[in-house]
Amino acid sequence: MHPDVSARATVAQLIADLDREGTERALVIPNYGVPEVARTFAFNELVLEAAARDDRIRAGIFVSPRPRDAELNARALALAGEPGVRALKTTFLLGGSVDDAGCLAQLDLLFATAVERDLIVHVHTSPGAASDIDQVGKLVDRFGDRAKIHLVHFGGGTSGHIKLAGGRFFDWIAAGKRVYTDLSWAVGFAPRWLAAEMDRRGVGHDRLLFASDEPWGDHPGEYARLAAAVGDGELARHVFTANFAALYD
């Protein structure tokens, strides 16, 4: 079974999607939705090829927190200085945890590389286990003073949304943490609430970016939902264009 039915196997197919969508800029990251992590690492080369082929595209390199993947990580991080690379992507979905002693060495290495190369680290969030915001948030506390950290899916569910929009996300910003997020896969109330909190507090407009999460997400639906939440004013300009330019150009 292949639930990621809109996954693309070639750069040409990806570029055709961007043309069809009218997408002007994109960050492309290897598809890690299969448990064979070596295949995910192999996609790093394809992502680099995409960035080299089309100036609309920026590359995110996949890295793993698991100590068993140390050799694969070393090869991946060697690509961090390649043209077009602007991000590192990691996840605990395939194993490991924030507090695991073996993972700490890999996490230290990938965040040190991100700081050295001025890259943003994307970390998957979802409810429960090692990807819960209570766990992933420790990375913000530990590394967020120096490294830029993007919390993918804004906590990944109702409890995460409430913890973040209810204060934690804004507390991190106030504390000087270099934290960013998106609202792909967000529960219905979250985009409206986060936009309202940004307006009420007067901060955070430069920390939210649109993300489709294709092929696991839905580009038309994600775009329509976020556009409805942020309107067509200054917040929309930041979310759909300015914030990407600031981070990835």
C-alpha cells in the first residue's frame, strides 16, 4: 500500500506540480514516510538536484537522531554546504527520543551544523510519545537560543495546539528563542486562534509559514484554510511570502 499517492519520483514531476499550483517558492524535504531510513537518506541527493534545477526550490536535508544512523548522518551533514540547502529535517517517528543519551550526540551534531551553516532545523511534532510537544519542546529550550527551529504541524494535535497557542510559543519568542512553525495538519480551531493571538499580542507574525506537507497533506485544502484564517493583510504577506524569503533566500 502507498498512501502517499501524490508522491513524486522525479524532479520534473515536482516542478510540474509547482507550475500547476502557481507556487513561487518551495522548501523540499525527503519523504520519510517509510520505515526504511536508508531510502529516506538516499532522497537527499534528489532534493539537491531539485534545488539545482529550479531557483524556486530550496533543499532540506534529512538527518536522524538515532545513534545507529550516525554514518548516514555524517554523509548527510556533509551536504549541508551544498548550494540551495537551507534546512535540516529530523523526526522521532522512526525511533529515538530527546533525552536518550545515544541520541544526544547526534542532536548536538546536527544543531551545531545548523548554527554553523545558518540552517533551520525542522522537527516533526505529533501527539504522544517522542514527538509530543512536551518532548520536542525540550529542543527549543536546549538549542533555540542559537539555532532556528521549525516545529512542524504546530504541535500536531489539539493538546499541542493549546499548549503552544495558549502561551508556550509566545513565551519562547519573548525569551529570544528562534522558533518557527506551520499549521499543516492542524485541528480546525488552531489557525483562527493562532492568528487572533498574534494580532492580540502583537508578536509572532514573522514566525508562521504556510506548509502543504505534500504528499501527506493537501495543498489546496491547507492553502484555503490558512488563507481564511490570516486574511489578506500584513499577516498574510508574512505567512505566504515574507517569512519564507527571510529564512530561505
